[in-house]
Amino acid sequence: MPFLFSSSHYTELNHAHGDKVRALLAETTDESEQFTILRCAGIGGSDMAKLMNESPWGTPFTLWQDKTLRSERFGAADNVFTHWGTILEQPIKREYWDLVGHIYGDHIDANISLVYPQLPIIQANIDGLILEKNKPVRIVEIKTAMLNSSTGQFNEYGQAKLNWGDGNIYQTENDEVVGIAQEDSQVPRPYYLQVQLYMLVARVEVADIAVLIGHHDFRVFTIHADHVLHQEMLEKIDEFWCRNVLDDNPPELTAADLDTERSVSSKVKANESDMKVYNQLISTRNQIKQLTADKEQLENKLKERIGLSDMLTDPSGKPLCTYKTTAARKTFDSAAFKKENPKIYAKYLRDNTPSRRFLIKEVSDD
């Protein structure tokens, strides 16, 4: 199926959009701002999770705001995370080449910018490439992470699933990596989607993500190309860029978008599907209440068993749970400060971004 983007109509609209981007570029000499503005001329790897509505940092709507130059954020300076990520990129990349990269042969260490020929709005800024007979065969992507946080999901044993897995296991001889023993592909979803787009553009079948977690924990993960996902990405990018960005038609708002939109005084009458979802929500809330009560009851039994001690262990002595006294926490008495220093208090008041509260009204059967 031909891309919408290939039509003369959208080609002309894209030229006009490019003129807007170039005009903004001419207004600044800051390299960071220029790079961010250039990103508005197409879709990059870090945009994919937003476009697929799988990102904690944005939605298709906020991505549309960025690409149509509406967002106040599109020209903003890098935040502290991207700042340190940029600084640490080279040391992490050197560690990858020294420990692992050498087993694959030749490589390109410099950052590489590529576009997808059939859909040139797709941009790939790749941290490194591994070559075989002068052809790219493996992408290298460098990441930093403050910590390995929970995904909010649990495995079959009730343990919290983490964003990052344990990483690849490599074969070594005389303390030198000579091959890979076991691959690990458990990475945060936005990064998975990012390297999938890069593999699509670079036409390679595998990518390595090298990450430094908490400034001391270096791990490497291997991701293989998903061609079904690649086709879905191409269709979504083409549709989004043409129907939303170039036609200037905003995507539908998600719940995350609606949380910060100002509500209007009106009512929506529930249909049969809405009532089914509402009843499921009421049932789920009641289950949570009961489970919370059960949890507190079980916790209290263990607290009473521990008594004035501070730990419960299994028969072999391994800790099961602790019950320790914490240090007293100092708090700021804002009410007293406001009463004694009303002018100073008022000086530092700031308006928060308005948000909406979602409240459930349980309906009786009467």
C-alpha cells in the first residue's frame, strides 16, 4: 500500500512545514535548541512510544503539539537527565566497545543520522553501528538510568517486574569476553520501540542497548527486529504525519491528556458499554477494599508476632520482614509561618497546573 506522504498534496504541505521549521532555526544559535527544533521536521526513535501511546512522558496529542510547533516545550533546553546522559554517552560507549563490541569486529563509533528512503520524515540518530564486510549488521544504543524501577506489574511469584532485566550473559576466557552465552531483551518499552525504529531505518536485524544504571551498574541487552511491528510503525507514522501534523488535525485525547484539560459544565449520558465499564470499576474497587483490609489484618498478625523485636526471619535465619523504629522527621509548619509572615508567604505562592479529579458516585438499584 502506497504511503499517504507520497502524494503531491502532502509533499507540498510538508515543504510548507519545513519552511516553518527553518524559520525557527534562523532565530537561534543555541545548538541544543536547534537540535530540538530540527526534531519537529520528522519522527525520531524517541517519538515512537508517544506515537504508539506507550510512553510515560507523552501521548499522540502532546507529540502533535510538539511537531506542529505549538508546544512550549519543543524549544526548551535539555533537562538534567538528558544533560548527564549526553555527558556519560562517550564513557558508556567506550565501556561497550572495550568489554563487548570487539567480539563483533569493525564498528562506527561516531553518531550516525539516517532517514528511511520511502518515508523520509523518519529520522534515526544512532549512537553506533557494528559492521560486517562494510555493511551495518548491529545497532548500538547508549542509555543511562537513575535506578531500575518497577513496571507496576508482578511475575507469577508475586515479585515486582523491573524495567531492566539482568542483562546479557557473555562467555569469557582469561577475563576477556569471547562470545555471548545468553541474551536478555528486557528493557523499558520506549527504548524497545526506539531501537526497533532504528533497525527498520538501518535495515539491520539486531540492536544492542548498553546502559549504566545508577552510575555504577553496566549492562547490555540485545533486541531482535520485529518486522510485524515495523509495518505497524510505518502505517502509524504515515497516518499521524499526514492526517494529524500536515492536515493540522489533533489526535483524540487520551485520559492522560484529559487530566490537564479544563472541564466544562455538561453531562454525557452513559450507553450500554459505559455501564458495563462502570459496573466493572465498582466491582474492582470493592475487591481492592477487601484485599486492602485483608492485607492490613495479615500485617498486624506479623507485627504482633515480632513484638518489640525488629525482624522476622525464616527457619534458616533469612529476613522475611522488618518492623523498625524510624528517625523522627522534621516538618515545616506552613500554617504558623503564614500567620507570622503573611507577606513573605504570599511572595512564594505559585499556581499549580489545573487538574481534574475523577470521583465515582455509586448508584443504588432503587
